[in-house]
Amino acid sequence: MPYGWPFLMLVLLQAAIVAVVRDPGALPRIRRHALLGLLPLALIGGMVVVLGVWPRGVELATALAALAVPVLALAAGWHVRRWAVPLAFAAPLLWLAAWRLAPGPWPDLAGDLLIVLAAVVLGRLTGWVSPRGALVIGVLVATGVDIWQVAQIQVQPVAQALGAAVPPGGLPSLQELRMQGATMGWGDAYIAALVGAIVAASRRATIAAVAGCAVGGILLGLLFAWVQFVPATVPPALGLIAAGAVEHRAVRRWVRTAIDSHGRPRMQPDKEARPDGDHPAQPR
């Protein structure tokens, strides 16, 4: 992955994912299960292991992405913030552009935006069914496992196989984000969406997470002077840490509540913020 404007575009797209996720708290209340906080680990670290030992899985994953990403993108209008709804409505046009345009930056961008929308849907739904504290742990553990797998040269063969895979029927390739030679895995977009779901209730936390993700991604790219692959789950994790630093009082309340009552602590929205762009957040 070269360090240049294509890589910077992917860094900005990943940071944008954090910004556009709507607060899962706006969805109907359901019983949440802490074990579902392990979904990031299962879908990132687990998929690397499975695809690494099962070559046929790469073909199936490529076909699944080509079919499922456009469908998920169509549902993004219910899961992005209000200012991003027009992008969700443009999903059919983005799919046509990714499919029919000649190879170049524009079809790459169209396909990447489809993946962004699909990742937002999955990230918000994961934030809906998983307690926030468990999801924070899941994101950090998945990032640590991703770093270890990259260091052990486990991710690289899978990434190369996915990059070379061709979807059936001439459909556009949507199994990874691409921009003129630079690539980013689907899991990296999903992790960014999970961070967006975690911080969406607070404007300050969201701004900190977006900034931390973008700056972290740019700095991480400096490693390309020595290596060919970097773990792109790190920038969203840095964004999550930045959000925790900004909302340190809320983080302390989470820990205190978890220790004292085994409850499900939740970040308090800014009293003056409009987290979803739809209505003012109400103080709890």
C-alpha cells in the first residue's frame, strides 16, 4: 500500500465512518448480551484464521461482499446521521458507477462509499445488540489481535488473496476498500463503524474519535517506509482512546457503575448537542 494521496483518501474515509454512525440508543430497547461484544474479534481475527486455512472461503467472501454490500447500503438511510442521508439515497447510483465505469479513481471511490454505508449499518446494529462497555473491550482486543496477526504475517496472504479475487458475473469488487493501488480491509471499516456507534451519543467524543482516527491513520502510514502492511484497525482504536480521554468523567462513571452494580453504564450525551441531527439530546 503506497503512502500517497490514495492512502490518505482511505484514511479520511475510515475517519468519516466514525462520524456518520447514528446513535444506536435511538433504536428500540432490547436485551443486550455482553458476549456479543466479542463480535469484532470473531469477524476480524477469526476471519483471517478461517480464510488463511480455507482458500475456497476467499471466493465465497468475495461473492458475499458483491451481493450483500449493495443491499446493506440501501438500508443505510436508517443508520446514518441526517446530514449523510443523501449519500445513502445515492447507493444505487454508486453501485452503477462502481460496476460500469472504466477502472480509475471514480469507480474505486463509488465502491468504497458503498462499503462505508454497509459498514455503518453493521456497526450500528452491533452497537444495538451489544453493551457499550463490552463493545469497547471487543474493539480493543480485536485491534490487539490484528496487530499480532500482521506481525506474524497472517493477514498479508489473506489480503493479497482477497485483492486478487474476482466476483462472479462481472459484479464490482466490494470485498475491500481500494483507491488506485491502496487497499484497506473490510474489517478495518467495520471497526471504525463500531467506534462510531460507541461514541455517537456525545458530540465531543465523536469529534475526538474522528480526529484521533484521522491523525492516527496518517501517522501510521509513516511505517510504510519500512513495511508493506500496517494494521488499519489501529487508527479507530486510537480514536476510541481519544474519545475516552475527552469523556474521562463518563469513563470513570462506567467503571464505577460496573464495579458497584454490574449495570450497563452509558456515555452521557452533551446537553447542548444534537447527536443524531434529529433532536436535542436529553440529560439523564
